[in-house]
Amino acid sequence: MPARLLRLPLAAVLTAATVAALAACAPQDDSPSASSSGSATTAACTKDSLATHTKGTFTVGTDKPAYEPWFVDDDPSNGKGFESAVAYAVAGKLGFAQPDVKWEVVSFNQATAPGPKTFDVDINQISITPERKKNLDFSSGYYDVAQAVVTVKGSKADGATSIADLKKLKLGAQVGTTSYTAATQTIDPEQKVAVYNTNDDAKAALQNGQIDALVVDLPTGLYLAAADLKDGKLVGQIPTTGTPEQFGMVLDQGSALTACVSQAVDALRADGTLDKLEQQWLTSTAGAPVLK
């Protein structure tokens, strides 16, 4: 991810007590644009004209638990947390008031699997990738993301300042994610990275000393180090090159909503709303050096 500043109020970080793992994303996309072609007119992108699953309702899927800093108090419907706020902002651009938004529990694997969806959009830190775009539609990217390495004080990774320092250490990451890809491709292509079904499992392995460090997206890494792991420490960001990895909202392949949702995301980026929400909910990259 480009070195964009992400800020979460310090009090929120220090008082948060929920588990801060999340479903990270799959291999980095080399084309972060929405998967559906064409554009939508403003007149067509209104509540009354949109073919949502339930007329007059905007159904949004996400996983449970819904982790911070993307959601707050495991309650997507409260509008708190970056992705909850983004979902309501997109809905608002399309003419849906907050009571018109219905949340549905959808696991990361369900959201990214081929086949018809029960939601209008899913927002769950899912990267836009060429492989996924074969079976899904994505909105325009609403967030540019970097990967990071987290450890605990006293581990073999504590004090590492470079990629070379991390080579041959025991790393962990969630299966099928860009975090896993970064661990295997960027840090050491030949090492065997421990794979976990969820970041909760990987975090427990780190805390128990089964792995030396955990690879996650940067906001999650900052949150883990500051608020969730005992003696947690952010080692640093994994360097990225080329087109940034982006999170996008997932839609049915060929969805009639894709162009309108992308138009809404683009408008939120253009008017500064996405930047403001990052400043409100996501953590500063201060203390997150890029590993060389």
C-alpha cells in the first residue's frame, strides 16, 4: 500500500478489548478497478430504481466477529469502524437512509466463493484480485492496503529491522490471503509459512510461541500491537511495488448494482469522505517503518 496516513484515536486503541484479527485478503491485484464495465447515470443510481435483493433495502454482508478497527463492538449496524462507516456512506450516496441498510452475517469464504449471493454488497477486507474477478464483481477500491509483520516482545522477530532478519523465522498467516502471499513471496519464497483458518488462530499461535511473527494487513497489525496482543509489537511494513492492493465491495457476478456502487465509492473518494473516515477510524503509520 502507498504510505498513506491512517489514524485511530489513541483512546479507542488503548481501551479496545475485542479481538483484532480479521479476514485478510487474497493475492495482490494488478488491476484494482471494478470488475464490471460500463458506467451508471445518476438517475439510475437511486433507491427506487436499484434492483436490490429486497426492494427499498440495501443488504450488506460481513463476517462475524466483525473486528476492529473495521467495525466496533462486533456490531456493523452501529456505523462505527471504518468499513461500517464506508458501507453507510455508500448506501447514503445511493439514497438509502441508515434504517434502510440491513446487515447479514457472511463469512469471508462464503463471500468470495462462486455462485449467487444473498447480499447486495459484502464488505469484509476483501482484496480485488484477477482470480476473484472471474467469479465475482467488485466495486472500485475503497481502501489501499499494506501488509505488516507483528510479533511479541522477546520473540526471535523482536528487534528485526529488515526482510533479511525475518528470513528463516517461523511466520504465520491466514490461509488464502494476501498476508500469506506476502509472507511466502516477499519475505522468503522457500520457507513454509504456518497457515491458519483465521487470524484469531494465528494470533493465539503467536501468543503461545508456536510462531515468531504474524503477517496481517497494516491496520490490523497496528491494532494487535497496541491493544490486543500481550506485549505486542509491530515489526514493520512489508514493502510493496507496482499497483497497490485494494479492498473492494463484493457483488454478484454481473450484478446490475456494480456500476452504481462503484460510482458511489468513486464519489466518496473524490469528495474526501474516504480520507476523512480513514483519519477517524484507522491508525497512524507512525512507528510502522517499511522493512528493507
